[in-house]
Amino acid sequence: MEKKKYALVTGGSRGIGRAICIRLAHEGYQVIINYASNEAAARETLELMGGQGELLPFDVSDADAAKQALTDWQAAHPGEYIAVVVNNAGIRQDSVMALMPVSNWHRVLDISLSGFFNVTQPLLPAMQLRKFGRIINMASVSGLKGLPGQANYSAAKGGLIAATKALAQEVARRGVTVNAVAPGFIKTDMTEGLDEAALCKQIPANRFGRPEEVAAAVAFLASEDASYITGSTISINGGLYT
């Protein structure tokens, strides 16, 4: 009997994370939905996936909690391993730097950037041992060009892109690829409250993207077909920034 393929999606309960979970389940993965606190939304995602997965709650910014959760999962799944990790968890706490609370700086970096390290490091040994792994990091157009009012978010996502390039070179010989996806304005709860009509005038495609469009790129990067793509950042922004 063919072994199950496992994929972990952090911040998988809503928005882009939810769309990624649903798409990977469609591609045949047993999807592990990570979330920090919103169990109801995570269970809704699991239902939308047809129940093809499981929940794994922990705060990605807490290194000890992440390591314990992943160790416990491995103990409960002997002989299996997580072949795909999508580091999607992230928050925005926007403010011009002159007025930014120190806590907003640290919280945004702790989740997006330290969270990538806390989740990925424990999973690397099994990927390298099996000579197959896919690490996909959710960056942002903010990490490529920087956006005013987002010095913390831009730093986190720019750091994630740089870490993607470095790690890709470390693990390529072991069949593990590391790539980033950098969405622009995607219609989710994170972009609620933005002036969509005004922003669309800046976007050549003249619209916000859909979470499913981001999920499609992630699914490709997770596939065998993307085995020669590593250290790359794929922009999904409708031509906003090239």
C-alpha cells in the first residue's frame, strides 16, 4: 500500500492558508493544519478538505512549543514524515516606524521569520534522510519592494526571502527544495479595510488576487515537476511589482 504524503501548513485555518490546505488535499496530501488559537476556523478548513487531514495547534513563534508539537506528531506517526511544509503563518501590525510600538516590531518578526526557523529546523533531518522535501515560504510583495507603514512586515518577509535563498543551497543535494511565494494584494481578511478600488488602479491586472491563485503556485512548487526549482521567489501580484 502506498504511504500517505503529509504536508504541514502553518496558519492554515483561514485566508491563503485555508486555500493552500484545500488545494494540497486535492493533490492527495494528508494535510496537517496548524493554527494558534482559532480552532473553529481550523475545523471548518478540515471540513472543506473533506476531512483529509488533521489539526496541530501551536504558536509558531514559540520554539519549544513548535518542537514539542512536531516531536509528538512524529511519535504518533512512526515510519512517516512531513514531506512538505508551507510556512504561511504571519500577521500584520502596520504603523510608521516613528510611532511603532516595540512589541509590534517583535511580534511580526517572531511569527513570520522566527516561525519559519522554529517549524522548519525540526523537519529538515527527515526530509534530508528521505531525500525528498519541499519547503515553501509565504513572503510578500512587501518583502521585495518594501511598503511604507510596514517596516516590520517588510523586514520579516525580506528576511524570509533571504533565508529561502540560503537554505536552498544547503539542502539541494539531498533532494530538498526551498522556495518562496510573494503575493501582492490578495482578497482575504488580511486585506479587509483597504481601499480596494484605489489600490486596483495601481495594479496592472486591475484587481486583487484570489487565495486559490496563490494555492495553485504552492501546489506546483510542492510537486515532483518543480524538483529543479529552488531558491526562487514567485511573485503573484498582478504586475504590481516586477
